[in-house]
Amino acid sequence: KSCPGLLVSLLEAFEELGLNILEARVSCTDSFRLQAVGGENEEQSESIDAQVVKQAVLQAIKNWSEGTDQQ
């Protein structure tokens, strides 16, 4: 509730990377926490580097933050 739209932004970032998220858990009590479990994507033959995922998550958070500042 304190982070409306943030989970959606993160899941969209995962989708753009072609990641198949099977389960996601989020907590916003003291700080934002996300735990996501993915499965194999049959369309994608290559693995994705963890650093690429981290950068996508950070960018999604930044974009979300900038969007909430404008509202």
C-alpha cells in the first residue's frame, strides 16, 4: 500500500527481459523487499546475467520513483 505500482513496474521489467516469473513476494514494512522465483523460458535459449537483472530492477525502481514524484 505504501508503494503503489512498484510491483507492477518490477514485473514489467522482468517481462521485458523475457523472464518467466512463477511467484513473487513483496514486503514494504520497513523497507521494500522482493523475492521472485522464475522458471525456464522455452523461447529463450540463453541465460541472463544477474547484473543485467539487477540493473533492470534498479531502473524500474527509478522510473517508478520519478513517476510518483510527478503525481
